[in-house]
Amino acid sequence: MKNSLLEIKNASLDIKKDNVLEDITLKMEQGKVYGLLGRNGAGKTTLLSLIASFRKPTRGSITIDGQDPFENETLMPQVDFLYEVDYSEEYRTPMDLCKLTKRYKNNFDLDYAKTLFEGFGITHDKPINRMSKGQQAAVNAIIGLASNSPITIFDEVTNGMDAPSREYFYQKVLEANARNPRTMILSTHIVSEMEYLFDEVIIIHHGRVLAQEPLDVFLERGFKVTGPEEKVARFTHDMDVLASQNLGPTRSDMVLGRMDEVQQAEARSSHLNISSLKLQELFIRMTEEKESVQ
Amino acid sequence: MNNKLKLAAMDFSGQIFKWTLWYLPIMLIIYILVSIFINEQDINEMSFYAMALSANEIFMLVAGILSVFMFLELSVSLGLTRRTFLRAMLLTGGIITIALAAMTGIISVIMNFMPWFGGSIVVGDLESGPLVHILGHLLTTFTFFLGGFIISIGFYRGFLGGMISIVLSLCILVAIDSLWMWQTRGTVFDIDVTPYASGNLFMTIVFSLFLIFFTVAILQSLIRSVPVKVK
């Protein structure tokens, strides 16, 4: 069993009169990739900034291997927080930034960073402010991947990247974690593309944790029933239906919950097609602004 | 001194030193133009050092004001604690204060060899001696940097904090400036106080150091748990 590395216990954050995060409890282990999902303004970046010691929780605690990382000289360099930065005034080159990071973070692998620059197809000797938004995002991604920090946080780091760059980044996330197991947290809105990277999913909504589960367990929270409209309606009559779609005589219902054996047999006898939900579908339905869903 | 502190102090000093390489030539051009085109005895006799004194203080005030906005987020991203950041900035302020005074002095000496430029510092200052004058200048300039730093952290925390920090900073800067004006020129707010009292060098240094420690204590309390803003 792997050691628990990062623990957040009942952490809350108030900013002025706003209660931005409330009673967050999470546990993250080394070697796993965590997908942090949430609607805009849910508190994802704020939660990540607590982990990276950019902020201190108002209540509760955050520990890395049992110690509070805030203002801890040993633990703070162990966390790398990469987020969208305004580089309009950044005259240094990506290589300058990599060398600067290397000075402060001993684990930073400069040769690997050079390989990643080639992989992303970007030059490392051009001032960053003269690069496109996608290239700047790639620079951030490279710094995070090459840092080899035990806790690496990517907050919407693929924003602005083109599809090939995103795909390359996803491959490298898996490779980097295989080479040097660490706790990786990926916060994203591109859920459908990144789903396969996640070992566990964390959903945050209105500043509270809605779920933290292994991806396969999470996906078992719901299912999709497809078939003739009348049969589907009868089958899902007493179930917690998240959404319905009709295409001619065919109806597809997204249902929250698990089927028991009787229901499975009924679905088979009615020739209904049962499939699992996609992470994105489940995420959208769970965070829709409907009282019944919450 | 730990390794990270040394690195940070070197990196911050290097960055601010680059700004001085813009600032000093601009000051030099202004000095040359003023010396050539303005025909007033006081100005024509004034050295580059004398002219750059107040400007150096303002430069350090501005450097202090930029410090948090330029370096705090980067520092925490690189894994430095706020405490290390503060210490590195204090060292940087000291290094740049000395480097700026030295460069200003060297340029002044070189200019003094040319017949078109003056060599006087300030009449009053000659009485207190060059060492006292240099010490006063260094302590005052460093305090200006700290004053800027307070304004910077104040505004980083919020608008109201920024406005309060301006008032606080002004009080500190007026206090140290008055102390050394009294010590070196015998004036306070341009009023001649020599008939009533004369400055005591030891007490002036003690009060200056007290002001500096007081300012650092304020900075420490303001920066201890300051949230680093993202986006």
C-alpha cells in the first residue's frame, strides 16, 4: 500500500465575507493522477493555491507527509503549481526560466526539458512574451513535467494549446509519472480528452467536495439506458433520471445510481441497451444547477 | 545564510541592478544637459553625486514599490517561503543601495576631471564630513527602499492597505530624512535649527537603526501570511 502523501482535513477558506471553500477533506497518494473538475468559480484554483502554499486555509489543515507545508522551507519546493500566467512582460526565454527553476529546484531535469521543447516543437531561445498563447502554455507544461516535484499541479495548463500539443502533453504526463511517480493534479475543463489520464476524480462544486473516487468507481455511479421510448420510460420510471434525449422513436435516459440484478434482468428481457456514462456526462449532470441533482 | 537566500538575493539584486543601468545613464544625460545649458553658479558647481542624491532615494523608493509585484509570486512559485523572500529583498535593498552610491560616486569623480562640470556636494554637508554624509545617505536611501516595500505589500494586500501603507511610509521617510538633514545641515523642514540644537551623530544613527528595525518588523507582519494571487 502506498503512503498517503497529501491530506486536506476540513479545510475552509474565507476571503473577506465570501466563504470560498468549505470543509474540504481529500487524500492524495504518490503515483496517482488526480483529475480536479468543477464549474467556473467552483473553487478549483483556490483549492490548488492552498495546496501550493499560495494561501493559508482559514480553518482546517493541509499536510504533506504529516507536516504543514505553509512557510515550510523543505516542503514548499516539493510542490510545483503551474497555472495560466500573463507573460506579456516576460522578456526572458523559456530556457532562462528553466535554468532559473533548476537553481531553486534540484530535481529539475534540464535535459528532459530540452527534449520536451523539441517534442512540443517550440524554440527555447525566443523571449516568452513574443510567443503565442499556446506556446506559452507549453512552456508552463514543460516546467511542470521537468520539475520532477513530488506534487505537481497543472491548473488548466492546456488552455490555448492546439490539439497535437495537448495530445503530446497527455502522453508526457503518463510517461513522467511512470518515470518518476508523483502526485499529479490536473484541473481542466476539457474533461472528455483527459478522462483516460485520471486515476481518481475529484469534483468540487460551490466550494465543497462533491466526490473523490477512483475513476472506475465514479463511472459506476450512473448508466445510460437506450431503447424504444415507451420501454425506456417504463424502465426508468422510479429511477433518478439525470437527463433524457429523444431521437425519433428512440429514447436515451441517463440515470444516477446502480442497477440491481432484477433490474438488469428486466433490461435484458426488454432488449434495452445499457451502457456506462462518460465522465463528462456525469460531471455535467452532477453539477447542473438543479436541486434534485444535488 | 542558507543557499536559497543567497540565490534569491543574487537574482533580485541582478534584476534591480539592470534597472540601475537604465536609470544612471538617464540621470547622467540630465546632469550634462543641465550643466551645459543652465547658467547658474550653484548648478554649474554641483557634482553629479550631489544631483543624484535625491534621485537615488526616489529610485530606491520605486524599486521597493515594484518589489512585491515583481518578485513575490515568482519566489513562492520557486518554493521560497515568504520569510526567505523578505530576507532576500532586505539584502537586495542593502546591496543596491551600496552599489548605487558607489556607481554614483565613481561617475561623479570621473566627471569632476572634466572642466565643464562641478565638484561640490552640498555646502552644509561639507561641515559634517564625508563619512557622516555617506553613512546618512546610505541609511536614508535604504529606508526609502523599505518605505517603497511597505507601500508595495500594502497595495498587494488591497487598496485600503495600500493607502494606509502610503501614510505609514511617508511618516518613516520624513522621520529619517529630517534626522539626517538635522545632523548634516542643521535644518529641519528647511528651518535652520542650529541656534537651538545640534545633531548628535550617535543618537542619529541609533534612531535611524530603530526606524529601520521598526519598518522591517512592520514588513514581517504584513508579509508573514500574505496570499499570493493567481489570475
